[in-house]
Amino acid sequence: MAERQTLKITQEEVTRTFSTGEWAVKYPPILTVDQAAELMCVPKATLYQWNSEGKLTGCVQRVGKHLRLFRDRLILKLMNKGI
């Protein structure tokens, strides 16, 4: 069986992608769960599950009863390390 290769993305690539234009406005540096789910193309329930399983450590912060996700950290974690 072939070994799975993951795409490696750099911080520079993430910064450049979100520096100007529609994506910069639509996906600010700190995301709501709705924004993060849309950006990652996963259901909100998946993000909540990943968080409860500790898979989003370093990417998420609870603010009251709401979760906020750090966009760049989330992208780097998903694209470079996988969940």
C-alpha cells in the first residue's frame, strides 16, 4: 500500500492567501465556528467533535460559551499535520 503524502503549506502561503480581497474579508484572523466550518468544508459538528477530542489544541479558544478559531493555525494544522 502506498504511503499517504500530506500537502505541506507554509505560513507565508496562508498569509498571502488571506492578505487582500474577498477571502481577507470573509475569513478574518479569528473565526467563528460557522466561518471555520465553511472555510474547511466540514460540518460545524465536526469542528466541535475535533475540539472535544483535543484535535484542535493550539487552534481554538473558548470565549464564554463560544469557540473561536485562529484561522492560520487551523489551516496549518489541518494541511500539514492532519486530523
